Amino acid sequence: MTPVPPDTVTRSQIAAAVCVTEQAVSNWIRRYADFPRPSSTGRTHTYPTALVAEWFDRQHGTTYGDRFRKAIHGHDTRHRTNPAIPIDAQWLAPLEDLMLRSSDAWLFERLVLTLVHAKHARATTAAAYFTARIRTTFQDPWWRNAVTEIDAVLSERRQPPHLIFDHLLDRFAKARHKTLDQYLVPTEIAQLMVRLVDPRPGSRVHDPCCGTAGLLVAAAEHMARASTELAVVSGRAATKRTRHIATMNLAVHGYRAAITDDTAAGLSTVVAEPEQFDTILLNPPFSREQWQPADDAQSWPYGKPNPHNTGLAWLQAAALSLAPGGRAAVIMPASATEASSTRDQNVRAAMVEAGVVRCVIQLREHMFREAKTAVSIWMLGHPDDAQSDVLLIDASAATRRTEKTHWALTGDGIETIVGVYRNWQNGEVLTPARAGVDAVSVSIAELRDNDYVLQVDADRPRARPLPRTDGTMDTLLGLVPDDWQNRHLGDFCEVQPGVSGETLPPSKKAAGGVPVVTAVNVRNDEIATAPRFTVSNATAAGLDRYRIHAGDVLLVRVGKTSRTAVADDQHSGWLVGNTCIRVRAKEGIRAEYLAWYLTHPGVREWIVSRTLPGVKPSINAKIIKSMPLVVPPTEQQRNLAGTVPKL
């Protein structure tokens, strides 16, 4: 029997449900007048469960509300209960084959999607009439036969139309690779963007360059989870063709939308509607040839954009279109975070100084069907709600490979990004990297000194975890006393990559010489006693900076980066090879403690989460230097290090 959820909850139950301290709950009760009043007057106050869940939704967004419901009820009562049915790709494969043989891929795509939409119509006769009308439109025998084959496949109706529509959009995008007016936002990225802006029922949600309306569909679904009221969204399509597809996409998902198009302006116009919307979602075209920004200075309060780059023009338009209290999520090329041209840098600087840039999330390349380049998500706000810092998130490692050249965000990665963003909004502690996500909160003053580069950078000081009310702080080791030093590994250690392969090519091998330690020699937390790669003493004489001392820790740089080993006396004088990184303790930290720290499971997890994807995963010295390092007093370093062999 399913347990009945409690009608009321205590402060400790609320804290446990949303994974915060009880003191944090007490602070909410004290600070927020709209927090539900206790339903009892005894020594232990209890609060109405339903009202607490609604308060979380209203004050902190859906992340806390969802988390609370799952903990109290055992499931998320606000989300739809019917899981998505996996699409039968094999069933729809004949449509892809037909498309490849068609003379006009654009026409074929629109034809198939229109038929899916027609079959979604309530009246079967309407679909039959529409199919017959298409047959009379196409006089070419190939197209007439194609319509018959498409109709036969879709008539099987193995899955709901909205799942078929989503699947076909993805397959068509994969086949065409590039487009001028149609941009397919991957489902995972659309979900992330919508959860970050968190539109509430009744919000004015708009996409000023909506493509196939994937972002609007995700927003409508998000709002539908919170209310039975039918969500209505709006968008602008660059062409009549995309307006048609966007309208059908929303319709087969069961939502209404006001989609307009401006054929005369087309792709060359950036549209801003000052302070008209509560939520903006946007994946704009990044660059357009022969595009000329308006000369009107009022159109560009943060600076006239580069005529060869529409990205920053769309970014300004999104910010201008936000009403007070509004939020925007905009996809931009990764280069926009560090654009070096004077005009682009001035626009970026002006937006940061005005406080409209709230957060920038870095993603990896190969996540979009139509583009291989890496992208970033910019979170914007109204200047009236300006903040004094910017949250920078690196989620490039929070991905999984779905196909040979295609990657997607992981579920854990999405949850971690949303959690970090909400914690930052609430002024809470930024935790160490998890699930391939790293984050840092940077003041505008610091960004000013760093040319307004909006990337998580290994050389930029991280925001330190703040002390908790119980006298501890959260670190890679877990909770530790808040009087321990909390720095970066590069502050206390020398980090030296191994000697390059060009300096020591295979031709430099010499039997019986000085051993060179490479990744294959680091196994089971030990260094092989007899590495197969050795060089002559004469060759090694000029490579003293790469020598190994007892107490050095070697990290594998290429391959399985979680592997580490500690050098002892027998390895002294050996060389570190190009697939390893040597870490050596400096003044203020004991070698034994450093060895213990770098082999700790939490630290190894951090290294793995920061490993760069590729044919061979890798990590570099810059990342290792940025590793959070907590340093206890000397005596405690000695006690903790007692778990490793004496050096």
C-alpha cells in the first residue's frame, strides 16, 4: 500500500526534503512574510505540506518544489504521470530513405510534418481530405508515389503524434546538417533553459526567432506541469515556412501559440519589443552576411553590434524585451564569452556593467545537429534587478555521447546545473564540482580586470565555500572545520606536466638508462618498478625540471585520469613522461597529506568530472592547478596522512 503523505511537516523534515540545513529553513521563515504559518502552537511547530510546496514553487522555482514533493510524497505529484514512449526509429526509417532520394529536402520535410499534423486532427476525414489535396498538388509521379508511401507509414500510428513529430525534426536536422532559418534546439538543452528561467502559469513567454518552436514547446510543457490552465506562448518566425512548422509543432503537443512572421524583414532583422515579456527563450542565428544593424542609438543601449555578427544584437534584443523581474535564456556561440574585437568586447562589457548578465553556461561542441561549434547559454535579467556578480558554469563535461559525432547533456548534469543556479540565486554555498559541472561566482569588478571574459578559468580565483552555521564548510573531502585553509592546489604545490613526446621520441630510448614514467606505468596506486622506456644519462642530464623526488604524486594526464601514484625513494631521479603530471608539495603542506588528499575518492571524482572529452580523455596542468585544496593545521595533516605508507 502506498504510504499517505503527512498533512503537516516540521522544520527538520522540510530541511531534509530539500537538502538544506534546518537553520536555512529558519532563515526562510524569518525573512519571508509569505512563508506558511505554523498549523500548531506547541513546542514543535508544523507547517501545512501543500502550502510549503506552493511556497517553494513561488519563491525558489520548481527545483525546490519538485525536490520537496518527491521527498514527502515519494514522487513528484505536479509532473505528468505518463512516461514518454520510446520512439520506434525502425518504423520511421523508410521516411528518411525517401527524403534522401527526394529532389527537394525542404519540401519533403514540410510535406511529412504536415501529414503528421493532419493525422493529429480530430476528424479522420480532415486528414484524408488533406492527403488527397496534396496528391492533386503534386503532378510529378515520384512525388505522388512518395505521398502514398508516407501516408502508408504514418497510418500505422504506432506512437503519439507529438513523439513522431519530435523524432522526425531531429532526423531531418541530422540529414541536412545546416540551415538558414530553422534551428533545432536539442531536447536536453531546451529542458535546461526552461527550468532555469522557470516560467510560471500566466507568464508572457516569447521566442523572437523561434525556428521550429522547440523552446516554446518545452516552456508550455513546463507551465502545464504547474497548472491545469492551458499555456499560451508566442513567437516570431523568420520565414513563412518556419512559421508553418512551428505552429504545427505546438499544435501536435497540444498547446496554443501566437506565431508571427515578417517575410519582408526575414533573417536580416533583429526584433526587440521593449519590456513586453516575462520570459524570453532564444536560439538566434549567430552571423549573417550583408546584415546591417540600425543606426538608431536607442536600438542598441549597450553599443552598436558588429555588422558581421548578429549574436550580440539578438542578446541585446532579448534583454530589452524583458519586463521588470523577467528572465531570458539565450544560446550564443562559445566565442561570444571572450570575443576579442573591440566592438564585441564593448557590448559585452556594457551588458555586464549594467547587471543584465546573470549567468553564462559553457557547453561542448557537437551538441547541435546543424552546427559543430561549442555554444554557451546566457541567462539575462532586467537591469532594475541588477546583481553585483555573475555566475559562470562550465558544463562541457556533463555530457554523454549519443552517436559518433553527437553529444547530449546528462540528466545528472541538468539537475546539477539547475541546483547550482538556484543556490547562487539564494545566496547559498557553491559546492565543489559534481557530475561534470564546475561553477564560480565572479564580481563585476573582477570581470572588469579580466577583459569581461565570461568563462570558468583555471587561473581565476574561485568563490570560496562559505562557512556553515555549524562551524564546518563543504569541500571535496566532505564537511571539514571552517578554520582550515581553503585554497587551490596551485597555491601550495608545483604542478609540472611531463616531458613532451617531441623532446623524448622513441628514438631516444636507451637500455639501462634513466626510467621515464608514463601513464601505462601508473597502476593500482603504484608506479611500475621497471618502466620499459628509459633514456641515456646524457639525454636525462638536461631534463632536471622533470625529475621525480620521493613524495611526488603522479597523475595520469591522458586516458584513465583517475589513476594516481606516490613516488618513493626508489623512483627518485626518474623522469615524468608526457602522459603524466607531477604534483610536488611546497611550503605549508606536507607531502604525506598531499598524497592522501589526491587519492581521496572525492578528489578523484573531481578530476574525472573535469577530464576533457576526446578520442583519448585528457586533463591538463591548468585544470589541476585550479583544484580546490583544503589545508588543515600541520598536526592534523600528519594524522590524516597516516593512512598512506610512510615515504
